[in-house]
Amino acid sequence: MKKYILLKQLITYGMVGVVTTLLKLITLYVLRDVFQIVTFVSLSVSYLVAVIIHFIANNYLTFKKNRKKLQE
């Protein structure tokens, strides 16, 4: 049972990572190529967005069991 939970967390963590990476690339493309913002600023903003989304997604999707334990 414990191995199943760890495997599920690993798969979810990987999927969150892939989605976050795609979101970062899309954000970078939109800021740099569509809005023509300087590359340095576009990279910084896209990185910040990716870190925030990655943290929130992992907090609510990947490690939700651990959050329940902390609330008890």
C-alpha cells in the first residue's frame, strides 16, 4: 500500500513538473515574442510564474496526504 502511494506521488510530481515546464515556455513565448518584452524580464517573469504554480500544484495535488496529517 505504501509503495502504491509513493508511486502515485512520483507520477503526480512528474506530471506537475511537465505541465509547469510547458507553462513556463508558453509564458516566455507570449511575453517575449507577442508582447516583445526584453528577454531578461520575460525569463524572470516566466520563472517566477513557474515556481509559484509548481509550489501550489504540488501542495494541492502531490502532497495532499501529508497536508491532512499536519492538520490533525
